[in-house]
Amino acid sequence: MQIKIFDTTLRDGEQSPGFSMNLAEKVEMAIQLEKLGVDVMEAGFAIASSGDFKSITEIGKSVKNTTVASLARAVPKDIDMAVEALQYAKYPRIHTFIATSDIHMKYKLRKSEDEVLETAREMVKYAKKFCEDVEFSAEDASRTRPEFLYKVLEEVIKAGATVVNIPDTVGYTTPQEFFNLIYGIRTNVVGADKVDISVHCHNDLGMAVANSLSAVRAGATQVECTVNGIGERAGNAALEEIVMNICTRSDLYPFPTKVNTQEIYRTSKLLTKITGIRVQPNKAIVGENAFAHEAGIHQHGVLENKETYEIMTPEAIGITENQLVLGKHSGRHAFVDRVESLGFTIDEKNLDEVFLAFKELADKKKVVSDRDIEALIHVQRVQTPEIYKLERFVINAGNTITTTSSVRLHYKDEIIESVKASHDGAIDASYKAIDELVDKKFELEDFVISSVTGGTDAQGEVRVRIKDENNKVYNGYGVNLDIVEASILAYINAINAMLSNEG
Ligand code: KIV
Ligand code: ZN
């Protein structure tokens, strides 16, 4: 038996504050998730917004072998939207849900048990008319009266559900309790052996992964999770932790997954790059320190025999030590080799652009690392039509004067320029200058600056989020050795995304 991995990074993960992604970013993430080898990706909640609808549609067109799911409440209009959004998916799945716990039925739904039972059954039947693959979730299942949960699951299985999902919506359960619940479902629900039993755990008490794994031991056949554990509140079960537990402790979980673990690190990094939100350094599996052995006694042991302190290898999740250093003398061939070994496929035209950017960087920086190359590729991937383009900027700054920035942009065959002063430094002055040049109102929502690698010659990467007058959010990304330039490029990238979206 195999455990199926259902990734909900693009739905439960993306809907949490700070993690919103634009269409291109979601598609890029979806393509990487397919490379990672997840069985199902939940691409969004079709009725929630036009952005969600569009991303489900585009992801449906872009992925080839992975099931694409859309969430839908147990109401016909939600299901209709999900069906429409999934029209291009080769393997579509409708994921419909309704709450089954007393507290949710009384205060949120204002429905009786009988009404909820009837709705669940009828909506699965309805979804089944359009789609063979229908997943039903009993929201807040872990706080639901077990006998009622059994009844609901039995009815939806009879109505045609192919997967029944048992969410620990509020992250309340414990491993033993959840084991008993899943075991109870397997033994008490007629038809449970004919469908996938899925679990979906939130991390409010830090137990999401432990609870999911306990459920696997009790017979769950699908685990819902997100890359880096992102998600509502404290997040969802982390995909990389679930998969590496199953791999590393195959004595306890003798059920492989289809995930190519060597894509884990890249997938985690891509999400960080897209959202600008890094994982904590001590995060299991993908944190910066996850494989670092600092203590002398550990280092000695690891040098003698890796297994003294290492239960899995960095290579297993795709962290590679590239011996060959790339610099200004590296040719296109070596560069293409490295790009490929990093797992990227880029067409010729885009490769030309990235190679040019690499050469420019290598002229200024002795050693160009893999992280630098990933950043350059990311810049190229988030390119939007360059409605505004940076021509140059000049900063006049010091600790005894007011900073001024003069920014010159290309716009519709014209050169436009503005000069602004700020007590808050060069980036603030530059953003004020750009605001004056752009003929549209918007607000800066978020600004994150970080370094791509260590060292004083590291490139700075900047991610900004802006909001237009209709509260629509756009992301921008910029990378440069100069952090002011990276900041300006990220801002212009977000503005161009906003303007081309209006297009
Ligand atoms: O946490 C939850 O209950 C959910 C469901 C919609 C599956 O996300
Ligand atoms: Zn959830």
C-alpha cells in the first residue's frame, strides 16, 4: 500500500495571511509540486475569488499527471464553480466539505444533525454528476460525536465519495486519540475499505505531523499537508516532515509515498522565494541548521561515521554540494550544466537572459553560488511586461543630511524622473519618487529584505506586496548586489504586475 500525499499549499497554505501568491507564482509552484511527486494538489477554492478560480484553471492546464482539486462548500453554487474551474484538469477532483461537530453545526451552520447529514449526502451526489473523483471532508471531525461522524461518512460513501477526509480543523487532537478515531472509522463505517481515508491536521498545539503519522498507523491512506507547514494560524502538517518520517522510519510506516524526496529542498526554497517568508533555522528537514553539526563532539563523530549523529542525509532531500565554483570565467556550457543540475528547465531565450545576468553578477562577485543562480532564475520567472523600467537612480545620503533619491524610469518611449527626500533613508526616498511617477493609487503592504547568501558581497533580495484601490494584492521581486536597487526593482516589478493585470 502507498500513502497518498495531498498537498494544500496553494489553498489552505495560501489563504493564510502573508502567503498570498499571484497567478504566475501559483503555476510555478504547481509545476514544482508535480516534480516533487505529490498525488493531489489542491489548487484553490474556486468560489472564493476570481484569482482562485483562474489559478485552478491555469494549474489544470499546466500539470500533466497530478490530480488537481478545488475546494467547495457543500452547496450547489460552490460545486458548479469548482466544476467549471477544473474543466482543463486531466485528473480533476471536487473537494466538498461541511462541518459536523456540535459547536460548528449549532453556531456556524445553525443546522441539525439530520440537516447536515442530508446536505452532505445530496452534495456528494450532486458533485458526482460532474466528476468521478469526489472528496468529502467532515470539518472539525476530531470534535465530532464519533457515532454521528460514522453515519455521515457511511452516507457520503454510499453517495459516491471516493475519499473521506477527517480534519483536525482546530489542531486539538492528540496522536492516541486520533489513532482511535481513524481506527474507529475503519472498523465502524461500512464501505470505508473501498475509499481513501484522508487526514488533515492543523498545528495549533504543535501536533499536526505527529497526529497525521499516528493516523497513518491506524490505516489512513492519504495525508493532507503543506510545504514548510504553512497554513491557517499555526499552519498545517508539514509535507517534508511527513514524507521524511515515512522514509526514515519505514520500520514503523511500511508504506512508501510517491514523493521524490530529492525535490523537497528545492520546493521548500521556491515557496520561500515566492512568499518572502523564510522557515526558522531550526525547522526540521528544511531549516538552515537541519543538517549542521556545530558541536565539536558531534563533528568528530560525523567525520568518523555519518550515522553517529545523522539519521538522514542532506542529499536525500536534494541538498547538493557543488564542488565546481562558477565565476566570471565560466562559460555558457558550465552554466547550463549547473542550471540543469539544480533542476530547472529553461527555454533558450530565457536562458540567454539568465546567462547575461549571471555574467554581469560574476563580473562583480568572485564566486556565484547556486543560491545566486536560483535568485536570477526567479527574477526571470516573475517578469511581467515592463510597463515601467528603471533607467537609473542616484542617491545622496549620509548621517548628517536628509537622504534624497532621484529615480529615472522609461515609460511609453519617454524618460520620466522624480526627486524626493526622506528622513527614513534611501529606499523610502526612492519609493516616494516612484509613487510620484506612477499614475495610479496603490499602497505598500509588505516589504521583506534578505540576503541570498552570506558575506558582505552577498546579493540582496527584496519582496514587496502592494495593494490597489480594490484591495487586490500584487507581489514584486528584485535581486541585486545593491539593496537599494533590489528594492527599487521589486517595487517596479509589483507595479508592472498591477498594471499588466488591468491590461
Ligand atoms: O481545516 C479544515 O477543516 C479544512 C477543510 C476545509 C478540509 O481546511
Ligand atoms: Zn485546513
